[in-house]
Amino acid sequence: MSMLGSPRYSTAVMGDGRILPIQETMGHRITREIDPMSAEGRGLLDAGLVTLWFDDGARVMTAPIQKVLEIIQSGVQQRRQDYPGMPRWTAHHDEMLQRIGRVRRTLKSRH
């Protein structure tokens, strides 16, 4: 075992559900990036082994990716309902909900 310990994994999850490449680190050194849609990336995300950062900087640890996407989706739905009389705002949030849904389905379909 390395003196640096076990690898750690982290990534950012954007407001529209996009997941940036997963960074594997040993200590402060980035050892590699993992495609979140690859089998390895999905396995790490599903197991909750990746520290997930929201695009607003809030941190979520050891949460399976589907749960995190559900939280993001719920927040977008709430913001959409807060401004029902603003068509451009509603359309923006509808598009975000569609994107999040696509990411969720893609991650599920690749199991």
C-alpha cells in the first residue's frame, strides 16, 4: 500500500445533470481522470464512492449518483413552480429537467 493511502475520487455535477470527469487522487496528486459514463465511472458513482460537488459549491459525500440527480431534479422542479408566469424561465427549467432525465436514463441503461 502506498504511503499516500487509498485513492479518492471526486467530480462536479452540474445543474443540468452533466457529470464532469471523475478525478482520482492520491494525496494532492491527480493520478487520472475517469469517464463518468464508463463502466468504471458508473460503478464508482453508483456505489457512492465519489465525492460529488454541485455547481454551487455544496458538497455531497458517499451519495449514489441517482440520489444526487434526484435532489437536483427536485430543486429545478421547485424553482420552475416558483415562477409560473414567466415563460422563458419555465422553458429554461423544462430544458434542464429533460437533460437531467436523459442523464439519469443513460446511467441506468448502461448497467
